[in-house]
Amino acid sequence: MVRDKLNAAAYDLSVFEETHKRVGKENKKKSNIIKINAGKKAAGFRRKRNPVVITAVALSMAAVTAVSVWIVCNNVALNELNQEIAYKREELSHQANLEDEYQMRIDSKLTSSMIEDYASEKLGMTQLKNAQKKFISLSDGDVGQVIRDDGTNTVLDSLKKIFSTKEN
């Protein structure tokens, strides 16, 4: 049925015929162009600005700018701290090298024989002799005993042991 209507419309030649107006009127073609003067055009097609949208866009742009500035400032501060840490590490390494160098100088100038000579001549010290050494034994009276609980003792058994040791 739809197909028949489409086919019938295709053969309708009256659509293509020119229409003549009746007596007394001229054949004028209607123009589809509408003329609008500049004042009406500007008033009609001007985009209306919503202050809420403008404020929201401005605030969002300010927030994005503030976050960007904050990130840049933090990166600058982080870089400065990293440079300071690197400088301090270098300084620490230098000081450790100086300490090693000075320790080597001290070790080379002070041998054990020089220390013994200084102690005996200047300080009047002598080395210990075997007769001066006395050894003591600490294990004569000290005895340790490890008590292991096998888990069968209850609280009452522990209390009995406490009171039985006090009575004896």
C-alpha cells in the first residue's frame, strides 16, 4: 500500500505544471529572503550572557591557575631542597675523607712503641707483669636453673607453690 502511494506520486505530473493566477494579478515569484534592518538584527541575534555562568567560568579558571601556580612553586621548592641535600651530601663526603686522612696521619705519627715510651718516660707508667694479674672466677656460687612450664599447672597450683615455699 505504501509502495502504491509512492509509485502514484512519482507519476503525478501536476506537481510540475506552472500555476497561473486568475485575471488581474501578475505572476510574481515570492522571494524567500527576509530583510531585517541592522538594529533588529543586533538585538535579536545577540547572545545573552548569564552572570552565573560567567562567574562559574571565572572561578574555575582562577582555581586551575591557582593549582598550576601551586604545583610550580612546590616543584621549585623541591628542586631547591634536592640541590641543598646534594650539596650537604658532598660536604659530608668531603668531611669523611678529611677524617680518614687525619686518622691516617695520626696513626702514622703515633706508633705503639712511641705511645709506650711516652707513657713510661713522661707519665711514669709501667706495663703489667704476670705477677700483678689476678684472675677471678665468677661461677663458684652462681647457679642458674631454668624452669619450664609444661602447661599443666593451673592458677591454683601456682598459688599452692607460692604459699608452700613461704611456710618452709
